[in-house]
Amino acid sequence: MQEKVTNPSTRGRGKKFTIDEPFHRKEWVNKNTHLYCGNSLDHYESWKKPKTIVSDGAYGILGFNGDTADHKSIGDWYEGHVDAWSRAATAETTLWFWNSEIGWAAAHPILEKHGWKYVNCNIWNKGVGHIAGNVNTSKIRRFPVVTEVCVQYVFEPKINNLTLQEWLYAEWKRTGLTMKSANEACGVKNAATRKYLDQGHLWYFPPVEIFEKLVNYANLKGDQSGLPYFSNDGIMPMTGEQWSKMRSKFKCPHGYTNVWDRSALRGKERIKIPANISKSAHLNQKPLDLMRLIIEASSDSSDVIWEPFGGLFSASLAARMLGRTSFSAEIDSDYFDLGAQRFSEGFLF
Ligand SMILES: C[S@@+](CC[C@H](N)C(=O)[O-])C[C@H]1O[C@@H](n2cnc3c(N)ncnc32)[C@H](O)[C@@H]1O
């Protein structure tokens, strides 16, 4: 079987097959799952706005046709996508950015430039079993790598060009009230000034009921010539309901940290090439349990998940298992076909 290669300079080393009898489908849409064969850049505009984006694209390792040869052009590779994600994101959107350490380092400035705020770097530790003890470290002259990163970003909301932290402080100042009176407003000893109006790293997002107390107090007792306070339209103060949508969702299952000890994917879940059940089909297939972890942490039932670089559609499959709505594209028709088959009835993974 001959591999289809369009651009030899970005020819992936991972692809080992083509499908002899492909579906020849351009899409697979079923209930809340939407899988497209094509370039995600051509699809973003028509997808519903996401609560969660799971990015697993170029790594700079020639992992698939179109991957870059090293990290140096990773920023350029991602920029069009990051721009599209930013246009679709709201304050409730979380981005999970999978990559190698250096690939992420190269992409980070582009993500920041387009409004994505770094939250946390999670490490997938595949363990020593991943190298099976046969790495010649004197030859490679470094410690063997058994990790990938999955970095959590949120889309930083701005009001009047201020971050929420800056805006809360600026609005309170505008009322002419003392900073200390914010504690009285919230019915706390000093938590308002210490947490919610802090301008440093001790800042916390005020919970809805605290926000409502600040808003009511400010609008009742603040300088009446400056009304309304805490408004994002200049007409009405923001409601608790609106405030609750000013940040992304996050739930951490008990006992989890930012290091995910989980062996590399093998066994039944690892999709094999059609003609040879001992060869895995995609170099980068991700474990469903890790995809479920991040989707569950950052979204609720029915929320929209984007998987811009589908591969074998692991994030979309996890999303389906969790009752989410998903949109994904895969540019390579063979991967698309094989990935879409995972959703067929009777197919285990
Ligand atoms: C790292 S793999 C994703 C693997 C996937 N997470 C999984 O578990 O199977 C990246 C995939 O993105 C695809 N891809 C690259 N550029 C793309 C684009 N612009 N639009 C859609 N798919 C793209 C590649 O063909 C490759 O299969």
C-alpha cells in the first residue's frame, strides 16, 4: 500500500497504511457527534461555540503528514487555528493543549497573544515502561522522555479592556467608597479586600452571592453620580447569573493532581491498521480516560466540545460517552475513516 503524501517536507513518519475500501464519506454526523473529513480551518465558522477545546495537533516530530519537523515553526502552524478558537471562545471556554514540552513552549506566546490565559501544566507520565529500558542514554545524551503535556488555558474575559481582577477594583474605586467598606458589603471580616479586590496573585474570582452583595452595596451607597456600578453595558449592573458565566467550568475529581500516571496506550483500545492487528494505526492516539478526565473537568452534559485535530477522534468519542455535543475534523481521509468506525454500533472503542 502506497502512502499518500502531498508535501514531502512535512511527511509524517507515523502513517503506515491507507484504507483499500474507504467509506468515501465527507462527514459522519450522528445525534450530537459531528465528524468532518477536511481541514478544521474550513469548518470552525459553522460549528456551535465551544465550552471546551481539545487541541492535539502538530508536535514538531513529523508525527503525521503535515506535522512540522521541529518546534521552530510550531507557532506559525497553530496561529490560524488559535485565532479561530479565540473568535469562537467565551469567558466559559477552556482549552486543553496537548503537546511535547518544547512544542508547548513554542506555541505558548501565540496562545497568549490571542487572549488565552495559562492556568496549569498537566504532565502525562507514561512511566519507565514506555522506554522498556533500552534507551542508549550515552548516545542521546539526555534523560529519556516519557511524558507529554496537556496544558489548561482559559479565555481571559475583558470588560472595558480590563481583566476581571482589574475591573472589580476599578469599579469599587469609582464608587468613592473606602476599600474596607467592601468587607462590610460582603459581610466578611477582611476577605473582600484580601481576596476579591486584591491586585496581586492572591486574587479570587468572587462567588455569585459575594458578587451580588458587592454590586448591591456599590449601587446603593456609592457616589450616585457614577451609577450604574459593575455594569458591562453601562445601563444595568451585571446580575449574578451573568457573572457566573464570566469564567470557565472546572471540577477536579478527588485525589487528582497535575501529574497523570498512566501508561502509554496499548491493548484493545489502541486502534490497529486494517491489514495487521499488531500494528497501531496512529502514532498519537490518546487514551480515552485522559480525554474523559479533561472533558468532564471543564464541561457539563450537552456542552459543546471541539476537537480540531481529530486523528482517531478520541476526544469526540469521550465526549459522546459523556453526553456532550462534539465537533471535529480530520484532514487525512484514512484516519477519518478509521476514526469514524470507532463510533459504529458494536465497535468497542
Ligand atoms: C496528534 S494527531 C491527533 C490524535 C488524536 N488526539 C487521537 O487520539 O487519535 C493530529 C491529527 O490532526 C490531523 N490534522 C492536522 N492538521 C489538521 C487540520 N488542519 N485539520 C484537521 N485535521 C488536521 C492530522 O492528520 C492528525 O491525524
